[in-house]
Amino acid sequence: MKKLKYFTLCIAILLCYILNPVSAKAGNMISGYPECPEIFAEAGVVIELDTGAVLYNKDMHRQMYPASITKILTTLLTIENCKLDEMVTFSHKAVYTLQYGDAHIGMQEGEQISVINLLHGVMLASANECANESGETVARKTEAFSKKIDALKASGEAYDEYDAAIEVFADMMNERAKKAGALNSHFMNPSGLFNENHYTTCYDMAMITRAAASNQTFLNIEKDLTYTIPPTNITAESRHFNNRHKMLYPENVNYYEGILGGKTGYVDQSGNTLVTFAKRNGVTLISVVMKSNAENVYKDTRILLDYGFNNFKTISIPENEKQYTKCDTVLSIDKNAHIIVPNNVNYADVTLEKKLSSKGVSLRYSYNGNPVGNTYAKFNTNNIASFKLGPSVSYISKDNATKNDNNTSHNTIIFVIIAISFIVILVILLIIIYNHRRSARRRKRK
């Protein structure tokens, strides 16, 4: 009986391996991509900024608490809704809702600073009162805030304008996150203060950072290692503070060549979280790690960025997509458009899906089922008449259709092999069980 149990356990393990071959692979959960060393963090991702293509995935869609990396979204919304020289005044609750141990720069109620100074406090010092005031300032500008206050007044119930503003700002955060490409996030406050309903994923934070890092003002703030806020209407002394991201400092052991910026985060419930983006040889990668610790969070980030830069390359679309570059009198492709693929992959290896519309042709590229880039072959307005354009349709070229058929056939064969293996193993197991019971019955008769 013990032998039967042991054999059954072995069969179960073998089946798990056969049916889930990716799970046995260390590092990267993306099938067909180069292996990557394991990271300590419970979740991580690497994407390329221009294409949004995912190069590395470890539970990238797992919902987790972000802590202060939330402030990337807060900063982006503030940049998009305020003028940099606009003056803001700190409210009572923006200052006094801080909890013990929260990062801050000592702003006081009624104190005034410019938006650009405010955002340096948010991103470099991770100051929670600055994040609170950013959210409140942005929300108060909106029609949604006015309507909310009118509704609260009409209800006759007691209300607080700061709380109402933060609720409006949270709605704006969620809307902006979705616009950036976030799929599984829900934000409740501008600082990242722990809340069970304030969560995001590595992938979502990478897409939010992608939107932020495409904004030059955001990049200008991020590049500063130190910053000084001059005297204000209340404080006579200047405030000096440093960027908290250690990989930005050349003299620091964690320094990373090509780094452009990032954001640290920590609360007890989230562990250490870190967003980092760096550029090498014209390629910008974004790394996000969540639920790491102080000892490993920078090591994890270095591993992921090194993996991306060392194992992937970009390929120019206009230099290789001859079908459209030959007819550039009618269609034009962005000269900087590219795909990003593993080093051993060539342009001919990728699958192209084309969609025709009245504006041009959408080109979407994938490798092994993974999106690797997209662009648009736009119609030149002076030559549209010379192009016979029918109704908008989705179609795949004959060459790529053949590729897809081959891929489908290959996948079908693998599935059949797995299914047959499962059936054979199941039959063997049933025979063993039958023989065991038969032998037991014989022994019982004797």
C-alpha cells in the first residue's frame, strides 16, 4: 500500500510538471523569453517605455499595497492640472492628518509654496503633507468637487471640504490610472497611506510610470538629487532635502548607470516597493518591484533592469516593414517606431496583425503570443485619393497567416501529446489499483 501511495504521488508531481511547464522555469513567467535570476520581491515587472511591451513578469497582476509609489500618479495629475508657478496654501487637514512616522518636510497650516516646490517635496522627500495638498489643490479646481460640495450642503449633514476633495481626487486617480493602461488598481488617497481599498499591481504601476515618464516636467523633477525650498510666508529658513532613491547617487553602492528616476515606498503592510526607470542605448526600461525588503529591494531592481538591457534589443519598424516604406508617398511610419524582442529574435520571426481604417493601417507586432510593439502607418493627406480604401477590416497578411497556422498546429500537437500522456498515465494508474485490489482479494480468500 505504501508503494502505491508513493507511486501515486510521483504520478501527481509528473502531471503537474507536464501540465504546467512554465511553473518549473525560474525567474520569468513569460513563455519563450530568456530565463532571469530569481528576485526576492513577491512581485515584479519590467516594461519598455516606448512600446509598453512586458519583458519580465513575476505575478505582475497580483493586487498589492503600493505605499508611496502612489505619489507618481499624484504628481502626474498635479502636473496635468496645475501651473508650475501657481501658489498653493496648506490646509489644516493636509498637515495634521499625518500619522506617526510619516515622511514630511515640516509644512505648516496656511504656509504657501509654488506647485513646482510642492512636487519636489512629493517626489524627492516623499512628504505626505505635500501629497495631501497636491490632491486637495487639484480636486478643488474641478466641477466634480463643486457638485459634491453643493450636494453635501443640500443634504444638511456635516461635512469637511478636505475629505470631499480627497474623495474627488481619488476618483481622478482611478480614472487617470485606467487611461494610462492600469487594469487592477484602486486608489483611495494621494500619499499611499495604507488603506485596504488602496491597491495596485506591478504592471499597473509600470503603465502609470510610463505615462509620467513621458512628461518632460516629471523627468525634470526626477533628475534632481537635492532640492531647496526657499523661505515662505511662515518659515524664515530654507528647506533642504535629498532624493530618497539610492540608485540615483553615483557615490552610492546601489547606483545604476543610466537611471532617470523612480520612487521608493514603504508601509508595514506593503513591505518595500520601488519604481525605477533607466535609459541605455536609446532604450528606456521601467522596473517595478513590490513586497521586497530593505536589503533586497535595490538588488531586485538591478537584476530586473540588467536582465532587460542584456537580453533584449530593439528593431526599427520603418527599416524592415518594406510593404509600407515602399509606398511612403501614400503611407508614412514614425521613423522612431520599433519593436523590442529577445536578442536571438529577428524581424521575420514576429507576427504582424494589421487593421485598416480611414486614417491608415494599425500595425501590431507579437512574438510567441507576447506583444512587442505597435505603430501606425498613417495616410499622407495629399495622397489618400490614390489609395483604394475599403471599409475598415481586420486582416493578417498571407505570410503571417501561415505563421499563425503553423503556431496553431504546433500548439495543437503539444496539447495532443499532453492529453495522450495524461490518458496513458491514468490508465496505468487504474491498472495498478485494479491489480492491487485483486491481489488483496485473493489474499483475503486464502
